[in-house]
Amino acid sequence: MMRILLCPALLICAIPAQADTPSKPGVDAPELAFVGPSYVGYRTLTFTHKDQPDVENAAGFEAPVRLRDRILRVSIWYPAEAQKADATPIVYRDTLWGEPPRGPVSFSQKGMAIADAVPKGRRHPFIVLSHGYSNNPAVMTWLSENLASKGYVVAAIHHQDPNPYISSATTRAAPNFNRPRDVAFVTDRLRADLGDQIDPDKVALIGYSQGGYGVLTAGGASLDPEGPNMTVVAGGWLKKFARGTKGAASLKVSGVKAIIALAPAGGLPKSAWGAAGLREITAPLLLIQGDQDPVVDYKSGALAVFGGAVNADRYLLTYKQAGHSIALNPVPDEMRGSLWDMDWFEDPIWRQDRINAVNLHFITAFLAVHLRGDAAKQSYLDVSDPDSDKGEWNAPAGTPWGAYSPGAPEATLWKGFQRRHARGMELRHAPPAQ
């Protein structure tokens, strides 16, 4: 179901330090999911993308489209210097749209980051994160804080999507134009503005749902000029950036080293890219989705991208029986009183903290290989059998119950998973040109 964030501001307030933050997985998490050695800092920046087509507020497809400045707020997590014992972690506060006719529902998420902490180190790999339609960066701190603790600088864009409940089809289609442009613009600005805090040559893009469409497009996939949104986005502006146009290159981020797309939109009712567009992705690609996704169809979503991005070294992690909610924090207390609110965050079958932990395990391995050149982490991606249910490990007597599988050749149980805890998943791999 499509939902909207009314108030995109991510506010911070101080509370005593707490251990149960979404970025800190539980004891049953696979090996690479746990937080890294770095303290985490947090700050925000605001950019102005001047004179952009206001496709969101046009009266219709054929109506005039005015130009206006597009204001983009960006939340940034980064490795930080050691904090004083009394340093207070932050809480993220935001809203998600409630079940109509209710208005926005406020929620809070505990964090481990320290606002405006002194940055530590230099030339960190750099990640740009794009949230789902009508979501916000506050709902994906399980990922942003965790990766920052492992030495990455993570920048999450506040995209400010339109409200689908009071808007036309033309307005609802606006993110198909804005997403890749936001990603490309913010990445270019931060490559310059963050200086030696980041390595501008080690950039990855991560997106969920509508953000998955955004990072696949900004990461290399060209838009099909006959795609489904070409005649919906106001003024024909999307068509001006389709494959074969002068504007196409402005949607792209140069030098992307890795792309991660979780439940990526763009496949229905017809592929936004087409076969030719997907073939243009050359960066290593990790796709993640549930095979029972009711919002983004699995077969035309991640599975189709996996099959079509033939020039990329690519992986597809599938959660059997999981739906669309595979990339948000576990449900906050404020959202537990309504099934609508809860369904923003939680899958009906899978525990959300479990999904996030598995996501972190594979995302950590994938980024280590492709952004850090850590060849040792490749063994966590090279599973003995694509079907996790078939894995076995006859651990030696006396092996602690919570020990992690060593992987091949000692075990077919996926490396880094605990006994009985690699179930219900599939991990496919295809090299380029296959």
C-alpha cells in the first residue's frame, strides 16, 4: 500500500543511552551484522537544487510546469571520535501517514549516534541512501548507524514525496522524476562538500522500494522512452531524461562501485528501464526482496532486475514468504496500537529484527568486497547451495551453540550463520554477461 510522510523533518532530542537500538542486532544475528568498532556521529546538511521542474505541483500532464528551487535535507552518519562517558545518544522523531481519515502518526526511534560528534579518520567509503515512497531516514537507522560504526559515511536524503491520498496520478508519479535526480545531485554535492572525510572514488548507492528505483537509475540503468511513467510525469519532463536524450547523463552518478536495491520499484506495470536499460548497469549489484511482496511484485521487481542486469556481477537475496516490509526498523512503541501503523514496519511472518540482521550481514560483506577490496569477505557471499534450508554443519563436539558456521569446505550451512538459523532464504549469484 502506498503511504506518505507529512512532516519530513527528522528531529533529534536527548535521552539516556539505551542498548536496544535498531542498529544493534540481537544474539541470533549472523556474524557480520553486529556494529563495528567506531563511535557514530550525526549531523544534517541542506542543499538547494535550483530551478527544478515542479512536476509534483502541476495541474496535470499537459499543464504548464513551473521551475522552482528544490530543497533537499540530508542526514549524515559518520565514524566519530570517542565520546565522553556522559555523552547522550539521540532519538529520531518523525511521522508516517496514518490510516485514512487519520492524520500523520508520530513515532520515535532510539539511536546510538551522537549529534555533531567530532569526525574521526579520513577518506571513508561513501554511501548514499534513498528511502521508500513516503518513508524517511528515521525508519532506516538500523542500516545507517550500523554502517557508520563500520567506517562508512552514510548520507540519507529526505525526498519529501507527495501525499498519495490527496493527489492526482500526475502528482503521485513525480518521484519517478525526482528520485534519480535527487540521488545524482546530492551525491555530486557531497563528493565536493565532505572533503577528505570521504573517498570520492569509493561510492555505493542503497535504496529501498521507490529508492531502489532511484539508485538503479542513478547507478546506471537508463530509462525506457516508452516506459510507463513517460506519459504520466507532468510536462513530459521524464521523457526528456530517457535513453537517447541529452538529459539522460544528468541522472547518473559517475564511478559507482556498488548498488544495493531492496524491493526495488520500477517493474510494474511495465519496466521503467526495459531490457536495454538494465543492460547498462555495470556496477556490482545486490538485490534483496521477499517473494510474496504485495506492493512491488517480486517477479517483475528484483527477480527481473537480476535477470536483466546481465553486465553486472550480481546477487539476489530472497526471503521466502516475506512481503514488502523488509527494510525498516522494528515497529516503534507508538505504532503498535494499529495494524496499519505496524504494517509500515513489520512483515506478517518474518521478525523485522531478524530480516534486518540478515540484511546487515550480506550488505556488510558486499560493501567490504566492493568498496574496501576485502577479498576475505567474499566467502560470506559464496554460499555452497543457493537454498539456505539445505545447509548443514556437523559441528565438532563441544562447539558452543551460538558459534558461526565456517562455511565451505567444513560446512554447507551458509558461512556466518548459526545452527538452525539459516532458514527460509535463497541467495543467487550471476557473473557479468550471464
